[in-house]
Amino acid sequence: MRIIEGLEELEGLAGAELGPSDWIEITQEMVDRFAEVTRDRQWIHVDVARAARESPFGGPVAHGFLTLSLLPYFSRQTAELRGVRTRINYGLERVRFPHPVRVGARLRAVQRLVAITRVHDGALRLLSRFVVEIDGADKPACVADMVTLVYG
């Protein structure tokens, strides 16, 4: 994990790669809980027996939005920001899900600070590209450009 001391150091890291994060395993329990919270109970995610029989992926897969929702976790795995008050999720510029995530797969992310813009003296706007890798897969699970406001 990279330690970043304050807005000034962070501002100088435009273009830098942070990471990779630690690996995290996607379990059926995680998928089921995500399905309950989001009310997205499509069988390809939650019906293990049917997904094993009928899914083109040979079993249940995680929701794309479950993978996406892990970006803040991955971000905190790749870098610790010291001397800042808070980080605020400002949105997403672009998101793609090139490869399905089978239940039982391990994921990690590499974060690149694509652009850093000073909003005012006490805040930066970060554009980070996350590439969420699947252990053993040739394509990523997710590629997303996330916008974060960081206040010092």
C-alpha cells in the first residue's frame, strides 16, 4: 500500500499507478446479500442449481454492479491518504464489464490516477481508472473511470 501525505503529494501523482490491491474472493453469500439489497434476484446470480445447468458461464456469476461497488474498498487497499479530511464519490465517467465474475473467483484492482485537478485550495478532483482483475483470467472483470473529490 502506498502512503500519500496530503493534497500536495497527491497532486503530483497524476499518471501514477497505485496498487494492486489485495485479492478478495467473491462468495455466493456476497452475491445473495447484494441481490437482496438491490432487489436484483436474477437467477443467473442467485439460483446455483439453475445457473449450473443453464448459464453460459457454468454456474452463478456476480452482478456487475457488485464488482463496481468494490471500487472504494480497492481504493483504500491501494493507497492511504494522510492529512486529508475526506473523500467523496463524485461519480463515474465510463464503466465496462469485459468478463463475467464466477462465484468463487478472486478479484483485485489496479488504480491509476489518470488526472488530478485542483478544484480550490482545499480540494482536488481525481479521475482514477480501475482495472479489476480476475485471478487466472485473461480479461478484466471491470474497467471503470471513477471521479473522487478529496478535501484537505
